[in-house]
Amino acid sequence: MFQWCPWADVLYAMDRVWWDRYLAEVEKKFSGRKISPIYINPSVQYIRFWHGCNSGQGAIHLAALWGAKKVILLGYDAQHTGGQAHCHGDHPKGLLNAGAVSDWPDQFQYTANAHPGLEIINCTRQTALTCFERRELDDEIKVAGRSK
């Protein structure tokens, strides 16, 4: 079982092994759009776009493709925080873990440069990324509440 947000509008993943492992569960519990930059099957919408080298990078590119003006990042530590491969902990056996984490800061810099009109705010508590403005999540939530 993985942890996720079944109420979300979109579920995005770019790893075939992840889809192979979790698609049946996703099909039962998720009613939003399922997106991947690789063809999985007809129930997962295949969208061809430059997705970068990790799913976090791909999510930013997808948001830009869909016309987002602002993206708030959570869990973008881009380092082995607490000795784990991901901010959420290592994937279970059989799924790939972040192997090229040391390359991610440069890769995310490319992402920042690729979308100069997109406001990207990193609200991750601990992060190796310096290419995005840092803010506190609570402050971003307050700003969003005032703009409604």
C-alpha cells in the first residue's frame, strides 16, 4: 500500500514499475485523471511532454504545460534526508529509489530556467534546491485564503 491523496484531481507517475504495482489499487480508489509520460494502458492518459529525470520535475513541467501560474512544492528535498532516498521514505522492494539525487539540483535549475513565467515556491522543510524561492507553507496557505 502506498500513501496518496484519493481526493486529488490528478495522479501522475512516470515509472512503469510503479504503475505495474499500483494500477489495480488506483483503479479501485481513484476517480481523477491518471497521467503518465509513458504509455501504460488505455485507463492512464498518455501525455507526451518533457518530464525531466524524476517525477517531481515532471510534475512541474506538467503544471506549466497546463498553464499554471504558480506551483508550490512540498517534499522536494532533493537529498537523502534522514538517510532515505525520498522525503517520504524508500520505496518498497522492487521499485526504484532515487539513484541520481546528487544530479537533481542542476536538473531542477534547468526546470526553473525552462519556465521563467512560472512562480515556483519551495515549501519543503529541508531541501538541497536553491533554484526556487523558499517560503513557509503556512504563509502560502494564508495568501491563498486571502485571494479567494
